[in-house]
Amino acid sequence: MGKLTLEDLRRMRGEKQKAIDMRDSSNKDVQVIVGMGTCGIAAGAKDTFTALVDSINEKGLTNVLIRQTGCMGLCHSEPTVEVVVPGMPAVIYGHVDAATAKEIVEKHVVGHELIEGKLLDRPSIDIIKNG
Amino acid sequence: MAFESYVLVCGGTACCSGGADKIVEAFAAELAAAGLKDKVQVVKTGCLGFCEQGPIVKILPQGTFYVQVKAEDVKEIVAEHLVKGRVVQRLCYDPEQAKKLVAEANIPFYQKQYRIVLRNCGVIDPEKIDDYIARDGYKAIEKVLFEMTPEQVVDEILKSGLRGRGGAGFPTGMKWKFAMMQPKGQKYMVCNADEGDPGAYMDRSTLEGDPHSILEAMIIAGYAIGASKGFIYIRAEYPLAIHRLQVAIEQATDLGLLGKDILGSGFDFEIELRFGAGAFVCGEETALLQSIEGNRGMPKPRPPFPAVKGLWGRPTVINNVETLANIPVIINKGADWFNKIGTATTKGTKVFALTGKVNNSGLIEVPMGTTLREIIFDVGGGIRGGHQFKAAQTGGPSGGIIPPQFLDTPIDYESLAKIGSIMGSGGLIVMDETDCVVDIAKFYLDFTVDESCGKCAPCRIGGRKLLNYLNKITDGRGTEDDIVQMQNISDAMCKASLCGLGQTASNPVRSTLRYFMDEYMEHIRDKKCRSGKCSKLIRYMIDPAKCKGCTACARKCPAGAISGAVKTPHVIDQSKCIKCGACEATCKFGAISHG
Amino acid sequence: MSGKVETMTPELKAFIEEWKTKPGNLIMVLHRVQQTYGYIPREIAIETAELLDVPLAKIYGVVTFYNFFRLQKAGKYNVQVCLGTACYLRGGDDIIKEFEKELGVGVNTTTPDGLFSVEAVRCLGCCGLAPVAVVNGEVHGKLETKNVAGIIDQYRKLG
């Protein structure tokens, strides 16, 4: 991409914001977000990521976007995974090993049910959106 | 099948012992009775924090937060909230406390955390510049480069009240102002990402989670002070943070957000990474600059301050990662938004790496003025394993140890200094009764002695001497005179050391002497360590009433310290005992104990 | 000590040439040297001094000042035991002693077979997993002394 001008940057921000608000990047309306800071990776987030990918492929789901993010701050419960499904509240799960990753895909993404025992509270409001 | 609402019942240890299971059962029964079984899902969760207010119930999607819920309350929650959609006010957490610390009063607010620095951490993909841009990223530079003069930028930061988060709390705007006022010419903007405090990882997480925010802040600072070149001095021990910064710098450069003529504004700015190499003293500004210049990281006397004469003799501003992460938000939302958060003297929030004997260790961000009790018990979920809170440590090797009587002190730079600690960079370590404060003081001294650069005598010699006294005391050879000597040396180090490392190195000793003198005295007079941590003070004893004279312990003892005839009670020669504990582990009759 | 004489790789030489004109290059160059060889070999230090035109004494001054640089080759498996505060409180000290005992070497030394070396490091930043040891980048968290022998065996089997 070439160098941006002020207008380019503003247009880019607008487009990208719209995409995120619609929760729709390339027809994927479900997002599964894995915390991949040093602590998350140390606790096994890479295995979690792989298990999520495998499980989604196995189920043949094409509407799920799996992406990485930094530390969610919940070090006591790494690896952590956020799941955003339309019509359901966005939630964070802790201690997500490969088995839980599979459960997330089967029960939460497909079955639209929250999973017992590993759900955690979002630590803070979002100052960009609400503040 | 799709649920309309979700009832989250906290399944943390505290809530479970408060009857969380009964609450889950009650919800199941009440929902079935109300015919809502298929519309509302009841889920037991991991710990939601606020353990002292438990059991906790949270209703989604509204996010209503109920505290101290009993099984008897469930019927009302179902009938009122889930059937009629009316919040049960009497069970809500009283948000007054939290509200007065932050600006917005219009949202239901129960959370103790408030994330400015960590706003994007755990939200965006740190390796995608688009994600950052979508969340108001690089919006502050639009405003700064096109609508503000450098003076206005500096004024805005001054007005915000932002103070350096590296530890000392110097007003950031002042630093910028000094550098701005220097004659035009080559100036430098440096980001201090050499997080060397053991037990602290706030900056690493910020860089890993939101690298672009630091780049944006450095562009703003560069514009304000008139620098066209920036350096990020980062620990080589942080490979992931380095990688993500490299990716971010590349992306920003490709888009023209770094480099020549940024966004067509005519302002040039470039950023280079420089690696630290594991020297704690390089967190000190003048030492850090030495290190960037490729030298041994030895501090220099100040003045001249780096803002006047810094990197290669040119005016230089050095800000730490957390300080910088605040900058774009201050520009976007305005100084008046920012300076309403926090206390009279300290604005904004503080990120802490909450670790040690706390249930929910993690990276947290709270408004200044939050109390230690709120941090440890509400956010941190209390002390692990049902132990007692003994002390908290802030500021790492330069900080102090805070006893329980100050749990309700609102945290800011001044209040922490008053009780003998410092804000520091953000390590917050919680200790319980199994930790020995003398041992902790020794741990920190051991660290600073190891890290002292050796340039000035008070730090080099004083630190070593303090450590020797602490070793003597924990070995059971201490005398009361040692305490007096330690106090004298501590005072001398504070007054006479060249840099911050030496001036603060005795803080762990001073604060423990101040608040835990009785424990020092126990070590010295009674040769006893109440936590059992100081192994040389442990005494193993054989109870003659229980000892069968089986000789198992005598045969096991590697030091030959146990003697006694077969079938008669044995004795331990304390002068030979090496406190290995093998005897206690061997005895089948429970006759050997230690204390 | 390893008897092998190291020779400067073309990549390293190119890197030094690239950085030669940049002010404050020494530490960045030394990082590259250590990345290439795992330590700072004397013969490479001498050559670097010539290429950068700095006294050898200055190079050794810098190398010995910073904990990160090492003058001895690490073992094939470098065990880094965290002694940050959180790990210390949860027994990191005992973990490092156990490694020393099991491997029969002290801190910052390499086993005679060149397989293992033990190192104490300050905070690896995974305090939630304390106490922690890292072996060649692989993290072992929530350690107890009884796990140590197993971890060593696991790598010894790999040879």
C-alpha cells in the first residue's frame, strides 16, 4: 500500500469500523479470539488455537473467524478465549485447553449455549466504545 | 435453540462455599416453574472477582451484577428481572465507590478496573494495523499534526496531570516542556521499555497487545519537542514484544505513518529499536542513554538532565511504555476528561501486575485512588488457599512492604510514599503468613547488590553490607546492634547514592524494619522464624514420649546429628543438624517435629 | 570450555558492516554475535573490535556489564529458572537448587557432556504460572521440585 494522506486514513478508519460493527469480515459473523501474549502462549495458547482451527474445519464451519489478540490480563486463567456469536453476549473463557476448545466450537458456536465452569467476567468497560 | 438471557452464577471458591450450587439449583427450579427453561440458560462460571461480596450472580446480556445472593433471593430475581425485566435494586452492588473515581456516571458500573492504557490489549490483533486504526488509532496524530502547535500539545499534556509511570511520577508535560524549550536541532524521543523489575510485566503486555499505541505516542511526543528520531529501548528477553514492535514499525512505515512527511503534514519521524541486555540499572534514565550509546550502563549525575543534554549530548525525553500509552487517549478525549480520573495529585489509572499469594493473579488497571483492599480482594479475588494477608509489596526492589493496616489507603504517588513505599512501575506482590519479611528484604537486597553498577560507593558497599547483616540475621547470628547499623547504612545510601537505584535500594529494609520490627527481633532474640522460611532457624526436635528408639532417623541423618540407643528415645545434636528434614520425613511415629 | 575455534560468518560480517556507521552500535552487534554462536567467542570479539574500530577492552567491558551476554557456550538445553519475585515466593529458589542437584552443576555452568546448562533469570513474565522454568523457549509452569527430574529426562531422551 502507498503512503496515506489524512483523508485516506480517515476513510480507512471509517470502513474498518463499519466492518467491525457489523461483525462481518468476509462473511464471517462468528469470532473466536485467542489471547496470545507471552503468558497465554506459555500456558498453551498455541495448542488451543490449533484445536479451535481443527475443530472448526472438522465441523465444516465457514462463518467463523479465529484471530489472535494480546493479553486479556487474566493470567490466572490462561489460555483465554473470547467468543462472539451474533445474538449472544460476547464472553471470555479461561483455562481453555484443547478439549475446552472443542467444546466451545460444539456447544457455544454451533449449539448457542454457554459452557459451564470456565466463563470469566470481562475485566473492564471499553473506553473506546462507551467512554 | 437460542436463549434470550443467561444467568451466570460465580463458581469461584468463595462463592461456592457461600452456596453457589444451591443458587444454581434454585434458578433451575424457578425458571422451570416460570416456563423459561428454554429461554434462559443458567451457567456456573469461573471466579468473577468480588469474592467478599459473594455469592455473585450476573445476568447477561444486560450485565446486571447481583451481590450477596442467597437461594431465597432467586425467586425474586426470576419473577422481577427475568420475567418483568426489572432490576432487583436491593441486590445490586453499590456503585457509588467506583463511580466517584471515574468520569462517567451514566453507565451501570460495578467493575473496579478501568482500562485506558490497556484499552486495546486483548481486543485487537496486535499484528494488524487496521485493527488499531479502527479503534481510533492514529486519530490523535491527525489532530496533533494538523490542528495543534507543539506548545498546545505540551499544554494539553501538562493540563492532563499525567505523571511518569516508570516509578518516580515526574509530570510528563514538564519533561516535554523542558525539551521543547531547548534550541532547535537534533533532539531525541526515547521510550523506556527496559522493564527490569522482577515480578512486573505491565510494559511487556502493553507492547505485545497494542504496539501501535506506543508508536503513535512517540510521534506525538516527537512533534511536541521537535525530535525527528525516536528509540525504543527494549529488553532482549522479550522476543515476542520485539517481534510485534518490528511488525508495527514496518506497517506504520509502509503506510507513511512513520518516516518522511507523515500524512502530508511535513513532519518527519522515524523509530529504531535498541535492545537492552539485562541490567536493572538501565531503567535509570542516564544509564539507559549510556546503553543506547553502546556503553556500560552507568548512570551520570544530574543535572544536566536528559531534557537538556541527553543522548549524544542532545535534548532527549525518556518516557516509559505505560506513560506513552496514555498519550493518544489524552489527545483524543482531552485533558479535562483525563484529569477527572484519579486523585487530587495523581490523575488517570495505574496498571499493576498483581501476583504472589493472590487468587486471581493478572494484569490489572485501576483508577488512581483505588485502595489496596479493592485491588487484592475485589479484583484479585483474595488470598490463595484461605491464608491470611500479611503484606503487599509495590515498587519492586526500590519499593517498600506495606502491612495490613494500610489496606484502605487510596493509592497514589504521595500516599504510597507516606507509608514508606513507592508506586514503582507496577509490580504488586501479595504475601501471606507463610512468607518471611526478613527473607523478602534479603531477596530484594540480593537483587540490587547483584545489579548495582558499582560506580558510587554508598550503593556498592552499603548494599553489600546490608545484605551481610540480613544473611547474619536469617542464619540466626544476628544481634540487636545489627539493626542500628542497618538503619544507619540505609540512611546513608538514601542520601549519598548517585542514582535512583542506590537511593531506593534500602527501601525494602527500611519498610520492613518500620513495620515488622517484632519479626526481626524474633529472628535475633528467639532465633525463630515464624513463617518457617528461614531454614537455618528451624529446630528439629524428638518427642521422647513418642520415640520408640527404632533408629530409623539416626540411620537417615546425613550429618550424624542423631544419637540414642536402640529402643530408647533419641536426641538431635542441634550443633550438627543441617535442617534437612530427612528425619521428620522418615519417622513413622510422628515423634519428630520442627518449629 | 569448548575447544572449537569459531569463525565469523558472512551474515554476521555483513550485519557489522551495515551497523558500522550507526552511532551506539556495539550492543546491537554483540546481540547478533550471541545470536549466531550462543555466546561471545573470544576470537569473534577480537575480530569485531577490529571491524568496528573499538578497543577489545571496551567490548569486554560491555559484555561483562550486562547479564544477557555470556562468555561460555550454553548447553544444548539451556534451563532458565525464573527468580522473579512471584516465582521466588512460590518456591523458585528450591526449583533452581533441584536442577543444580539433579544436573550436578551450579548456576551459569554447563554439564560436561555439553547437554545442559542452568541459569537464573529475573522474571520471564509468566507470573500466573509461577514458579516457572524455560528450557530452550519451552515453558514449564507451576513447577514442584518433584517435577524437575522428569523434565531433565524428557530432554536427555532427545539427546
